[in-house]
Amino acid sequence: MAREKRSVLVTGVAHEWGRRVVPLLEKDPDIDTLIGIDYREPKKPFKRLEFFQIEPHHPLLAEMLKVANVDTVCHLLFEDAYSPSEELFDLNVMGTMDLLAACGAGEVKRMVVMSATEVYGAVAHHPNFLYEHTEFAASRRLPYSIHRVEIENIIERYNRQNEFPKTCILRFANILGWGVDTPFARYLDSSMVPTVFGFDPMYQLTHFQDVVDCLYLAVKNNISGVFNVAGSGLLPLSQVIKIARRIPLPFGAPFLRLGTRVFQKTPVPDSIPIGTEFLKFSCVGDTDKMRTGLKFCPRFSSKQTVVDFVEKMRVSRYMPKRSRIESDPKATEKLQDYLKSKRRADDYLTELIETFNKECGHDQ
């Protein structure tokens, strides 16, 4: 019996995670229709994705979802905010609210949302492991955390009042990967990293490739609910810094917190991308539900994620800059025309030789 064809819409296809997940969805034979939206155009075209340069606020989005018979929406259009920004709040939070309304009006069955374990916050009274039902305690001073908290609160209120779409929320822990722009990658980007004097919290990390695989799995399978996602094992922050070959720069907590507030008002607000609370207290999510309910097992442990990051960083130093050694796009077109003309000439010469041999009675 032939399997039912799927119709999927992905938001944020020009951003980090959308452009990485789409190629996997394009290869899936069960996905018949694949649509992507973003407020900016992707740098490279996709193979069979139908792209529309629109925001989640667009008034025709609900009609498009219904006409295209979209059954699953993968919402990846989110930008990390390191300083208060009305524009990013409108994109992240209000955009999700409008997308939910469009999914309801467009009769979409499922919606996959990318979130983070930072929504739990980092406080002294937290248990060693945080479960999916743990109440949020994220600081209101950290925009990249509070935006996700607001998004999840909106989804929870919507789910209480509406049957569809069923939502699958994936809370990833400290995503790290070379060439991937995340708060924790920015934290390890400098040779010296700030720490809080007298504190050494436990960390769990998620390899960026595991993030892509998990998002694809969630879109492909009919799963709903909330799941913590992270690599196996825990590392103290001091060990992460040591493996990453960084130099810890300890500060007193009040001084570092004051410095974070000052930097948020400067042109370089992400100089301290990790909140002071996360440098003091652990924020570790329990991942049993990830393995049993989501049936996902990350390929990289927390330690392997850091080691891979360091190795890729080391190798990148010896790689030439592509901007200095790069072919001219016009030269590619010229080369293709040249090859086509040569093939036509070779085919014509071969045809003449065959005709001559036949007329002269030669076999070859």
C-alpha cells in the first residue's frame, strides 16, 4: 500500500536551521509538497522547495496553508536577541502568534517549534535535572531567553483553546558547532571567556548536526509534546573551557551582571552572550523523554561536541579564504557554452565519419 504524501511548510529557510533542514526534507520521498518562507531570500537556491519571501504576519499565509493542504509546519524563524529589540520581539513572539492563528485557519494538523532549555532559567533552587513540566524561571533581563518563554506561553494558551495544530516543542541545550551562530558558540569565540568567581556549573551541549537530525525526525514523525534535547553526559564549565583551550577570566557576579547591562546598550551587546545566571548555576534538562517518546538518540555526547568544535576550529585556520580564491559566475556560464559547442562539434564529426564509412562499404 502506497504511503500518503505529505505537505510541509518551513519558516526561516534563509536562516541557520531552515537552510540545513530543508535538504533533508527535499530527499524524503514521502514529502510531496515543500514550501518555505522567510523575510529574506536564501543565499543559495533549493532543489524543489517552493520559496515565498514573506513574514509570518502575511495576511495570505492562512489561505496558502489551506490551498497547499499543508499538514505540518516547522517553525524555525527565530533570531537570538542579545539586547532589547522591538523589531526582534515582533518577529520572534508576535510572528509565532500570527503563525499559530494562520495554522488554525489553514487547518494545519501539526507544528514543530524550536526552543531551548534556557527557558527554565538558572537559579540556585533548581533540582539537578529539569523536566519538561518544570516551571520557567528565566531572567527577564535576557531577551534571547524571554522571547522563547513568551513563545511557549503563547503556544500553551493556544493549545488549551484549540485542538489543532498539535505542537511539538524541542528544547535544545547549548547548541555548539563550528560555523554555527549560537549564544554558546559566541561565548567560546574569544581566547578569554568570562566566568563567575567561585562558581562552576554543570553544562550539557548539543551538536549542531544532532539539532538538524532531531528537527527532521520531528517533522517526519507524527509526534507532539515537549522534549528536552541534548547530548549525553555533563561537563563542568571549567572542563568545557579547558577542552576548548580558552582562558577563564573570573569576575565577581555583581560586576559581571553590571557589565552585561552596560554592554546591552552598546553596539556590541553580544560581548557577553551568556547570562550571568548560567555562569553561576546549572541548567540541565532531563532527556529520558527524548529517548522514549521522541525516540531520538544524539550521535554526539556533550564532550564530543566540544572536541569536534575545537578540531573544526583548528582545521579552519589552515583553510584558504573562499573570497580570495573563487571562480567568476560568468566564467562558469562561458565554460558551459564552450563544452556544449565542443560536444556538438564532436557529435557532428562522428556522424560524418559514420556516413563516409557506410557509403564506402567499410564496417568501421
